[in-house]
Amino acid sequence: MMIGSLVLLGEISQLWYALPLIVTVSLVYAATRHERMEPILAHALRFGGWIGGFMLAILLVILALSSFT
């Protein structure tokens, strides 16, 4: 378990690449749906939350599956 935790800590720095990608995709997607800035930001925040939540759920599934092996 300790080695797996150390490997996960080593890979966390690569997860920071997802943050600008999520922000960019959320803003572009929201901008295609709205024209005013307030609805764009609100929609981008909601959509970014959905993307982040989905990525977290997938991470938890992968971690759960890897703990069984």
C-alpha cells in the first residue's frame, strides 16, 4: 500500500495538466451556448464541475479495481 501511495504522489503533478484543459473546454462549450459573460461563467463553472466529478469518479473506480489485484 505504501508503494502505491508513493507512485500516486509521483503522478499527481501530471494531473495539473487537466486543470487548464477543463477550464478551456468549459469556457468554450459555455460560450457556444450563451452570448453574455455572466451565463457563460455560470455554465462553465457547472460544466467544469461535471467534468471534474466524472474524472474523480473514474479515478476512484480505477483505484478500487487496482486494490483488488
